[in-house]
Amino acid sequence: MTGRSPQHEREAEWFTAPGEVNQRRYEALRAYFVGGLTYEQAGAGFGYTRWAMVDLVRQHRAGKLQLFAAPRKPGPPPGAAPAKERVRGRVIELRRQGYSTYEISGRLAAEGTPLNRTSAGEILAEEGFGRLLRGPEPEASICPATAGRDTSLPAAKVIDFDASPARAETTRAGLLLAVPDLVALDLPALAAAAGYPGTPGRARGELAAVPAGAQAHPHPPRQPRR
């Protein structure tokens, strides 16, 4: 009778001395049910005490052991998002350049790899990026939803009514009705009395909307109610 080669002996150890937990359970149960060994004999060969083997058999009979993984359906595993993974590196690169989630989503769409803003934010959160805090930018964003870069309006300055046209079409003319009240409040005097500006330039920016040298105008008389 020809003996087994050393190579076969080493390969047989994968079956006789399994290292993976579920494989050890399977082999121990097989030795008990198929080999006809006792609890002690079946358990001893795979590192289980008699009572551990008794419990293993009980769990198997109750259907509580999952020794083999169920076959997986074709396609990405549950919870996977291939679209996110394809652009993960690009999202990180754009955030490091200072772009917001809105801008990142727009850039990806322009590059032919679209990803919505929510998914871009999820990637940034998973990679440990915090909220984007912006300072003054030299160029305003073209995206109105981007906080901190959401306007292309000029900086605040003193209103020169003499330079304004005699007639203009606007949907915000009602704001001019507040000018007499602002003048009557004398905001510069209130700011000076409060000790402003505490930060250089702050009060000037806050009060810049008040017309220089403007005169307070009385309100038009109210019509009596009938």
C-alpha cells in the first residue's frame, strides 16, 4: 500500500485541523452525525469540551447555526454605491481645493461623472472632513446656494442719490421707504455712543447704507378711515 506524500499530509491538515471557526464547527458536527462519534470524541478532535459539543449540536438542530454563507445575487453587494466609489478620490481632491458640496457636485456633472450634493457630503463626512468655513473670496461663486460665496453684489458703500437715474425699473423700490426712518435714527451717533467700532471697519460697513448728508423727510399724512 502506497503511503501519502508529505504534500498530501500538509494539505490534509486543512480538513483535519481547521483554523476557521465555522469550518471547525462543521467538521465537529460531521464527526458526530456522520462518523458516529460520541460528544467527547467528536469535540476532542476539534477543541470542544463535551458540553460545548452538546450545545453545538443543540444549536444546529434548532437551526441557529449558519455555517455557510448564502449565495449572493449578481451585482454590487447591498449598501454599496458604485457611483460614489468611482468619484471618491475626485471629491476629496476638490474639497482640498476649497470647493463646497454644491460646487463639487457641479464640477463632477461637468466632468461627466455626476454625483448629487448629498452623496458628495456623505463622502466628505466618511473621510473626516468638517463643514467648510469660508472667508472673503475675491471672486463670488456663480452658484447661489453656496454659503459664503453666494452673491455677486458690490460691497456696501455710501449711497449717492445724485448719481442715481431719475427713473428706474425695480421690484424692490419699497426698501426706499425705510430711508427716512434710518436717517431719523441717527445710526452713526448711536454707534459712537455705544463705543463702536470695536473692530476697525466694522461699524463703517454696517452703517454704509445710510445716505451721507441725507435729510429726514416727514411721512406723508395718513388718510382718515371712513
